[in-house]
Amino acid sequence: MHMSFSVAVAGASGYAGGEFLRLAVMHPELEIRTLTAHSSAGTKLGEHHPHIRSLADRVIEPTTTETLSGHDIVILALPHGASGPIADALPADTIVVDLGADHRLIDPTQWEKFYGSAHAGTWPYGLPELAIGSSGRQRDELAGAGRIAVPGCNVTAVTLGLQPGVVSGTIDTGDVVAVLAVGYSGAGKAVKPHLLASEALGNAAPYAVAGTHRHIPEIAQNLQFAGAEHVNLSFTPVLVPMSRGILATATAPLNEGHTELTDTQINDIWCDFYRGEPFVQVLPTGQWPTTAMVQGSNSALVQVAIDRAAGRVVTITAIDNLVKGTAGGAIQSLNLALGLPEHTGLPTNGVAP
């Protein structure tokens, strides 16, 4: 018998909430019942996401525990620090998916250092492809989960690029450098002068430079899950004039004993690691990912090569920050929690041109 799951989305007027809705209305097992937000309560969804025609006339309600209760699933697309109190007040039998940062980190001291508030606790981590040691995957921890913490979008890109090198012992994680080109939707929907079109068009702008970005401890945490003993990461994101997408270049030194690997051999290592994964593909040697390849899809495209002169492995990963980096990753993890096929309702093909 066909069974649908009722869904409430808090933060429905923002980019993350809107992207979840765009994907969820095409999911055969999800029924969107309630939309909530804070400042946009009382307005119609079509005023904020006119592209989601099937929900355009839905009225957004205030975000309260009472409004969100009574659903099978609650999606929290809220600023950091806002999800914890709401989640604590929801019934234990409600599946809660946090698109924000509140429940990603294990170490409370790292949370307090980078976010400046009390740690809300740690939930099962919503990156099914994450390596757990040499042979495990995080998807096993998501089966039947009642609480899910969706990763940061930058974290997803860097983790997927580097973790095969950690598991295989190919790279030295004591000197990791990551530079990311990030679309402006990754900065959120709040109106700020530096996010205006007049400032952004024709401009590339770094942000959260010199070890201050909040995704740094989360990336280190993931690489340690994969088997790294120590992670030293230099991480620099750069806003570039595109609406969505991440192109992550992450490099690390070759470990001793691996310096003679050919490009074909290292490509084979990455291919073997991701063999059978529905949403992560390693491109053929010599073909490089672009953000256009993955736009609108839940796919992550990866390439790897060796910089002989520098003695470093170079990985480049492309994802759509709103899909695989946020809402698509949430639905992928939610499918596992519900016992559905992991790919249900998720596109692997991008949109072009």
C-alpha cells in the first residue's frame, strides 16, 4: 500500500527551505503540509519562491512548536542557533532534519569556538557517502534515524574530494589546502550590501579568510572519521558571480610510498572508492568538473591528479550547493531514514545551458 509522509518546513522562504520544497514536491512519498517562517509569516510562498508553482498559494505560518508538531517529518532550514530549542520541543517520534549547523559537530569546544554559543548536541550526520574507517559508510548510521544533521555545503565538496586519499593512505592530511569558488546563494537570502548585484557582478570576493570559516572543524571531523590522525587545513572560500554551485580545489601532499603513482593509478583509487555510489562520480582522467555539469542535480563530480613539481594530490569537486550541498543531501539521508531507496525523488542529471 502506498504511504506518504507528512512534512512541515520551517524557514520555507529562504534558499535552503525553498530548494527542499522544489525537490520534495517531486518526491513520490512526501506530502508538504505546513510551511513556516519568521518575518515572512502571513505571506504566500509564491512571493518568495515564484518558481515553485504547485505551492505558490500556500500561506506561510509562524514558526512555533505547535505549528510544527503533528507531522511525520520536520525540516529545519533555520539560522545556526535556532534549530536546537525547536528540535528539543518536538515529539520524539517526529523525524527532524536540520539543514543548519546546530547538530553537526561532535566536540562542544569546537562549536563554541566557531559559533560562540552553547552546543545543542550531536545528531546522525547526513552524508551517506562519508567514510567511517577503511570500509564503513555513514549511510548505515542513517537507516531508521529520527534526527539528521545535514552537512555544510562546502564541507560536502571538500570531504568528497579528499576522503578516498585518506582511506587509501595516499595523502598527508597534515597539510591540506582548500580553495572554493562558491555561488552567492551560499551566503543566504538576507539583504546585505556586499550581496547586491551591483557589488557581486563581475567580482570575486573572498570571505571568512585565515582559519575563521565555520566549516573548518566539520571538514576536519569528517577526515578524521575516514581515518586521518591529524588534520591541518587551510580553507579559503571565494564568492563568485553565479547564483549556485561550488567548485572546490583541495590539495594535500602525497604520502611516502605513493610518490610513484601515475595519474591513471590515482584516478583508479578514487574510482574504486566511489564505485556503486549513486550520486558521486569520478570523471575520466583528464576531464575536469565544472559547476554547470551539476546545476540542479544531486550529483557530485570529482577529479584527481598529481602535481609532480609540488608533490601534491589535487582534487577538484563540483556540486550544486543547494542540492547535493543542502536540500538534496537532506532528502537522500531522509530516504535512508524512512527505508526508501536512496535515490528516490532525486535528480542525477544537471540543467544546461
